[in-house]
Amino acid sequence: MDKNIADSPENYVNYNPDYNEELEENLYLLALQKRLALMKKDRKKAEQDTILLKNRLNLLKGEEDKVIRYFKMKLIIDMEKSRSNT
């Protein structure tokens, strides 16, 4: 009983001249897929960081507005007190 040379993977590697080329191409595609996955992950993280920073800036702007309103009211009250004292 003779076996065909291409029946086993070892024989396929040894006798198929295109095998190395296919292997290199597959490894290259795997590397590209890995890079793409990492880039997607990094992009998602950057988008989440952007949302977080935007929310933080909005909170700080709100705090700044509160302080400005407080000092405006304080200034108005102080001006009214000084007017009433004269």
C-alpha cells in the first residue's frame, strides 16, 4: 500500500514549493490583524478618554460659573450695603 506524498503534513511541507510563500503570507496577515485589533483597542480607549475629559471640563466650567455668580452677587450686596451706609 503506497501512500500519497501529500497525505501527511510533513510531506506537504517538504514537497509543496508554494508552502513557504503561503506560510509567510498567512503570518503577514496575522500580524496585520493583530495590529488592526490593537489600533481598534487604542482608538476605543482614546474615545473613552475624550468623553471623560469632556465631562470633566464641563464640571469645571460649571464650578467656575458658580464662583463667578457668587462673587457677582457678593459685589452687588456689598455695593448696596455701601450705598445704604452713606
